[in-house]
Amino acid sequence: MQTLKLVYKTLERCDARWVLAGSLSLALQGVDVEPHDIDLLTDREGAYRINAMLKEYEKKSVTYSETDMLSSFYGVFEIQGIILEVMGSYREKQGTKWVDLSGRLERPKIVEVDGMKIPVSSLRDQLVSYRRLNRPKDAGKVRRILQKY
């Protein structure tokens, strides 16, 4: 939680739209998972602004990255031993088409934790992503999200 507070305070000073995704977002919404990192979605400009604000923690500077299933302006930071992955203009592949997830920045769910109002990717949106990506490592998360419904 201490690392999340540091990231949150930094992002409050940064002119960027952002939302938490991944296991930390799930945990903050009551899903029984143990987060090991922080996944943060933003837009392209936000990724570079966040990179500048977190320069001292940078492990990999924000650059465009693409795999068979994902693309984003991606950077990695290590803060107090916790990995923070920043993904700007994040997209996922669905069949032969790319699906842009920037809508998550427009309509985030807000979760209040220790006085912080944290924008998170909704359980529904995350369930859709995990199913679309269909990765074995996400099967447990899918089950746990469905248990919350």
C-alpha cells in the first residue's frame, strides 16, 4: 500500500489520465487475488508524462512496444521493490483486429482506499480482457472475478 500511495501522490501532480488495471485493480475491488505489481493504463502522452515524473525509478523508459496480442507505449519502473508497468494507448488483439482500451480512461470506476480516490478498470472490463487474451496465467483471475458477480 505504501508504494501505491507514493505512485498516487506522484500522479496527482501529473497532468495525465490514468486507471489501474490487473491484479491490484481486482484486489481493490474485492477480488481474492494477491497483486505482485502495479499495472497502469494511460494514453500515449500520459505514458511519457508519467515516465518523466518517475524517472528516478525507471527500469525501461516508455517506448512503443508490440507483441502478437498487445501493443502500447510501455515503460517499467521499480518503486520500493514493486514493479510498475505503464501502458499508454493500450490495445489488445481480437482475431485480426486491434481493440483500443482507451475507453477505460473515460469511464473509470473510483475506489476509495486510505483517503485516495483511485480510478480502476471495472471488473467487467477486466473480465472481457482476460477472456480475449485467453492466457493460462489469467484463468484463476477469471474464476475469481466471476465469483464476485
